[in-house]
Amino acid sequence: MTNRDALNNRHAATNRNAATNRNAATNRNAATNRNAATNRNVLISGASIAGPALAYWLHRHGFKPTIVERAPALREGGYAVDFRGEAHLSILRRMGILDDLERARTGMGSMSYVNSAGKPVADMPADLFAGDLEVLRGDLARILYDATKEHTEYVFGDSITSLTEDTDGVTVTFERSAPRRFDLVIGADGLHSNTRRLAFGPEERFVKHLGVHCAIFTTANHLGLDHTGHAYRTAGRLVAMYSARHNTEAKAVFYFASPKQDLDRRDVARQQAALTECFTGNGWQSDRLLDDMRHAPDFYFDSVGQVHMDSWTRGRVALLGDAAYCPSSLSGMGSGLALVGAYVLAGELAAANGDHGVAFARYEEEMREYATGCQKMGDGVAKLMVPRTRALAAFLNGYYKLIPYLPGKNMAAKIARKTAENIKLRDYEALVGA
């Protein structure tokens, strides 16, 4: 072979490779363009934490989110929620809301268990409850809403009544609005998810009641609590108060042991009657807080439970947050888990160019172990939070007195942090070139 022939062969090979690369790039771009137009129109049920967090990331990846919420307006009440570790904080930082949350943080110190006279008998360390960042659930909901309202359609005062899926999308009917078509439907509507019921079956198949009910509402800080809280425990009952919004108000919290009660979740009068029957004459501040309850603007009552499912997706429908893998309000993991789930679900949809079959499978693969670990944090807590017998209640009250002096006093907080950080988050924006 002459030098000229060798040179020509190299040029031919170079041209073929260049053409191959151009064709491959063209094919990739064509595939991306085709897929970019599919499955972009996403309906989310639920405007609490998981739903708006998902809407934020979907919009950032080029999707068009719509949120439908049964409540007539944003629900701003509720308890304090915690974030722990870099997995949680990095997502908040990427969303650009960490500074807002820092300004809204509760700043809680240690929490005291008290006797019937209100005298502290045991102090629990702050990091056991508050993590790296603690904010009121209502403040978090408002900050997420403000971060998404300009690019997300919010439909308040409405709810999904049916889902009819075909090869091209889902026809959704509503209680009030006209039927609409969406490419995908995401249920982010909590422990008692309506979306889960419609797409997967009745609640009883998936929700495990933990034997406890809870209630919470806003009241006056009449104990003068300064970034702290007091809790009073008797057999089968716990009542607590903690300061909120820089001590200008307080949250009253009730827990009581009970089989699952057949109470309409929207029948506030019956819920308050059940709470009154259980706690009247209980001691400490119980009776005064029951009086305050009747005037509270944000009374909330529910059973405490976990959600266990073999799969969180079916066809074009997926579940997120408490609707899919609720760890219970006693775990301290619910909001952080919802935040991580929203980041992963939106990211996997973007990485798959809208191919929901691929994205949903990856979402389950990425989240399953993490969600299971968070749920384990809630296992057994109900029996310790609300002991069923006087003997166990007395034992725990005595044990908590010793906690500050025990070598493993920070063990629970360390386990919670390790659990919260037990996931390696993919950089989806770098992955998809956003």
C-alpha cells in the first residue's frame, strides 16, 4: 500500500467516523426532541409538601405541572417538621429556598417532660426533635407554594373522582371541574390518598394503623415558653405544648392510644368530641387546652399510620410521599422523605425524556431502600410515645430523667441523621444537560 493509499484510507475512515458521529448525534437529538414533547403534562394531587416540591422540579426539567387540592386554600397549620443531613439540605439549597426556611426556623431548644404540677422532671435534647433545620409545616408549605405559583397551575377546592387510562394518557374527572386529559398523574395526597384508592385499591390494603391518634392546633403561648416545649404523659395519653413563631404563639399536641376510629376526617365536631372524652380531667394543662381547641383556626385530627406497598406506580400513575411510603408522623422523617422522593421522581422523568415506564422503575429502584429505612424510624415509637399502662409510663418517665447522664444519650439523633443521609442523590441537571 502506497503512502497516498494509506492517507486516503485514513481520510475515508475519518469521514465515515465523522458521518457516523453526526448521524448518532442527529439520532440522539431527534430522539430527544421526539421524547421532549411526550408526557410533559402532569397532574399532581395534593398541595402540601410533596406535591409542590415535585412541581418545582418538574418545571425546572421542562414539564408542565398542575396541582389539584381538595382544601379551598393552602393549609398553613400543622406541627413542626425536621430536615437532617446533607441529602435534605442540598435539595433545599438547589431549590433556592434554604435561606427562607432558615429565617422561618423554630429555633427550638430542649423539650421537657413535666409532672401534673408542670414541674420539669426530664429534659430531651433538641437534636432529637429538631434535626439540622426545623420549621412549621405551614411555613414550609407557604414557601414551597411561593416558589411554584408562577409556573404551576393550582386548582383549589377540587378533587379527582376517576382516572381512565389509555395508550396516550389519562382522562381525569373532578368533583367540580370539567374532565381533562393529562399525560401522567401523581398522587401526593397523603396518608389517606384519594389517588391511591382510585388507582390501586382501598386504603385498608396499604395503611397500617399504629394504634395511636393525634390532634394538633395553634393556641396562645400562655405558659410563656421560650423556644421550648413541655409534655405530660399518662397511661395511653400524651399532651404537649411548644412555642412557635418566635414565642408569639404555641402548638398544642394530643396523642392517645386507640384502635382505628371510624370518624369522618372532615367532621371536626366529632373529632373534638372524641378528644374531649379522652382528655377531660387528664391533668396538667389538658382541660385548658381542650377549651382553646374549640376556638382554634387550624384544628387537625388523624390516626397515626404507615403506608406499605409492593409498588408505587401503575401504568401512568405514580405515588409520592406519604401516599406511597408514609413513615408516620412519629418518625420525624416524613417531610424529608417526601422532599427526596420529589427530587428523584422528577429527575428520573427528565433523565428518561418523559418515558414514564423507565422513569417509574428507576424511581422505585432509587427510593425503595431509603423509604424502608425511614419507615423503620417510626416502628415501635408509638408504644414509647404513648405507653399503654401506668407501669410503663412511670418507667419511661424515670428513664428519661437519666438520659442526659447516659453514654448513649445522643444515639437516637445519630441514627436519625444516618437514616436521613442513606441515599446517594444523582445530579439530574448535569445528567440531562439542564
